[in-house]
Amino acid sequence: MNKYVKINKVLMEWNPLSVVGPALSDEYIGLIPSILARKSEIDLENFLKQIMSDRYGIEYEDSDSEGKKEFQSIIKQIANILW
């Protein structure tokens, strides 16, 4: 399985927008080229925080320990695919 497919799978499982139905498989595809261009975990984290905030209106707060833990898990999963 290539990186593109693996990253899409991680994003679909995370599904921060709670998309349901067939649209889920396509919802996050547009993010993947930019994710593939990231050079480090911190770069990836900053990109995802920015895109989630700017495009989707989702803010991640350090005070939300459960949300932070989930977000960090997603970063690690994607980082393991990228590098």
C-alpha cells in the first residue's frame, strides 16, 4: 500500500469532521499532497493545526488532554508512514 493510500486511511479513521457515508473516502484526499511535502513532525503538526483551523474551523487546545492525545497519535501515525 502506498503512502497516499495509507495516509488517507489514517485521516478517514481519525475523521475530525465526522463525515459519514461514501463521502468519507474522498473528504481528506486534498490534504494528502501537502502532508506528503512535510519535512518533520513539527511541520506536520503545525500544518494540520493550521488547516483544521483555517479550512474546517476546528481548534486544538493543549488544555484538552483527550483531544491533544488523539491529535498526537494521528501525527505519529502519519509520521511513521512518511519517514
